[in-house]
Amino acid sequence: MDDGQQQYIHQVLEAYRKTPGTTGTIRHPDRVLAAQLFHRGISVRMIENAFVLAATRRMVRPADAHPLGTIRSLAYFVPIIEEVQELRVSPDYFQYLRYKLARITPPR
């Protein structure tokens, strides 16, 4: 594994670990999936955008909605990563989501 791949995996897993709603724990299958995402050529930024989109969706819900369970695997985000790949929105949209998420997320 070269340095570029190691850095990619580290960045993806660190972003996953810090995403609201996750356990904050990295498991071996998460590392394997991060390596697969690297080989698929999916940018770290696109993956981070998927984390932000999913976390925002999970947090901006009706007050009377049933609580959602904790995300325990990077695999949870694969469909959202695929969705983000297909989206045709301005990068400003994800900046807005980051801002909104920062305002509604309690510190870890």
C-alpha cells in the first residue's frame, strides 16, 4: 500500500469517525471499504459530502420522530456516496450543509 492510499484511507476513516451519529469507532471492514473506495477513484471530498448529507438528514427530522440508531459501519454511507456522485449541485450546497450541521450538532 503506497503513501497516497494510506493517507486517503486515514482521511476517510477520520471523517467517518467524526461524523455525527456514528459510534466513532473504526473496524477492520471499514478499513477494507475505504481501500475499495480509493480503488474506485472516489474523492475524499465526495465521501465527506456524503457524510455531511447523511448526518444532516438524520438530525433535521421532526421532533416526534422515533430516534435513529447509531451508525456502526462505513458501509451505511455507500448508497449516499453513490447518490452524491449523481447529484448536480453547487459545492456551496455542501458548505451550507456543513454550516447547518455545525450549528445543530452537540460537540463530541
